[in-house]
Amino acid sequence: MMKANKRIKTLLLMGAVVLLVQCCKPDDEPTPPCDDPTNPECPNYDPCFGEVEHNAKFVIERKSWVFAPDSLAYSQSDGIYHFGILRFTALDSNASSYTWYLGAEVIHDQQFSRSFQPTDLPANTVVDVSLVTTFNPDTVCFPNSTGRDSVHTTFTVVEVCDLKMDNTFRGVFAHQPEDTTDVTISFFDSTLNACDGNIRTYNLGGAGLVNQPDGYVLTDTSIVWYEGSGSAMPNGSLIVDPATDSMHMSIDYYSTHLYFDGKIVP
């Protein structure tokens, strides 16, 4: 009987201790506030988060060969374009109005194209282009907005032989790091004594390469070969940094992957 009473007292004491611990346990930590600027219920809610002010920024792109893949159908450059079709696109698709000034021409479309050919203007012509857009100003998010913006720039139309890509580049191939090589890219046909748009490469290995315009996409500072199998016709790209005149090439050519780093030979 005494053992039973002792056991009961022990159990009661243990229960009291548990109860005391529970009573003394601090309240659960409060749930932290949400952190989402797009949620009106969060303390950091910002009704202007992600909003972009209307503007008159635009891009100029040159149309590639008609059979180029969609991803390469148009290409931007650094303000220098060889003769061909250029497309002008306002980046703000929700403006109320668009007014372009291209030379003496005035256009009111968000996007349009124009052909620039040597029969229309001489090489190295600098062309002025401006865009003025109007829109409903968002004075809540952009209190200084006037409902109007304008951007002006110039670009130069050149012969293909005047592109930065038409050069000799001195550097090394990754598989021959000890040997300096001059790689030449040329669009000049010495037989015709004229620029014909075909790429001629020298010192790439294999036979002297002549690419027709339907096998590559060309800008002032890049060539992307897209049709080649990597054998007699290359596949890959050549990029020039206009700030440093450095060049990096990565192509498959004659079943070999070629990496080349160099700089324009002065």
C-alpha cells in the first residue's frame, strides 16, 4: 500500500513538473511579416514595383539572308551597318504615338524597314534617326513624367569591306599556343577588284574558304556561320570587341574544333 502511495505521489510530482514547465514556456515566436513588394498585404508592398517608365528607346537591326533561321533573321550592330535592309523598332509597344525622323522622312509606325543600297547613297554615309513617343504619364510611379520622350542617334552605312570584320587578326589557336598566326577575313574579290559579300578566310586550316552570303550572318563585329556541317563549311562564330579590337573565334571546321584569340593587326 505504501509503495502504491509512493508511486502515486511520484506520478503527481512528475505531472506538476510538466505542468510547471508548460506554464513557464514562452509564447511561440510570432509569424514574421511577409516580404513581397507585389503583395498589398505585406509591409514592403510597392505599387510601382516592376513598373517601367514609358520611353522612346529603339533598336536598329539589319536583315540577314532570306534563308537564315528565325533566331538570326535580324541582327544588331554597333552603329555600323553594311548596305542592305534595316529594321527600326520602338521598344515601348504601348506608347500612344510614334514619330520617327529618318533623314527627311517622317514615319508613324512602331516598327518599319528601309532598304539602304549603294545606288541610293554613297558608302560611309552617316544617317540621323530620331524617335518621339507620347503616352499617358504615370505620375504616381514617375512624378516627373511629361507624357513625352525622344531619342536621337546616328548610324553609318558602309561597304562590306569597310566592316571591322574585314581585317587581319594576330593571335594563337588553343591547340597551338606557342605559335602566333595571322588569320585574315576578307570580303574583297581581287579578280573583280570589288567587294562582293563573300567571306574569304586565310590561315584557318583546310582549303581557302569562300562562303556565299546565305551561309552566315554578318555584322560589323561578328560572323555567325549557321549552315556549315563543320567540315569544308564551318559552323560557329567569330566575335570582335570594338573597345579593344580583340577577337575570339570558336568554330568547327574540317572536322576540327578551332579556338582562336587575337587582335586586329594595326
